[in-house]
Amino acid sequence: MSESSKKLLSMLLVMGAQVPERALSASELAQKLGTDPTSVESDLKKLLETSFVATSVVSGGHGFYLTGIGVIAASSTYS
């Protein structure tokens, strides 16, 4: 897993995005990480494919939140 994907997982964990109601958009994540939205979207696509994140509709767009396996993966970055 890339370093940027690990940062995304950690950010979602720290921000409490473990349920659809707390999902964050790609642009919100890019802003909080201080990075390019295009690279965040690319990483999110990979995390969706591995089932570490799921999507929900927030404010008329897509939001991303951690799945159960994503929480475990995010937590493992701290050990």
C-alpha cells in the first residue's frame, strides 16, 4: 500500500469517518491533507477496490468512509 493511501486511511480514522453519515468527500480529504485532489481520487479508487473504504452520498456528492477492514488497516499504521 502506498504512503499516500496510508495517510488517507489515517485521516479517515482520525476524522471519525467510520460510518456513512461521517463520510468525507475527496475534496475535503485533499484539503485536509494539503494535496492534489486528483491523486486523492486515485488513491480512493484503489482503496475502494480493496474494500478498505466505501462510498455514500453526502451533500449531493460522494463521500468516503472506512469499512471494518479499513479501520483495521488504518489502525495498523500506528503499530
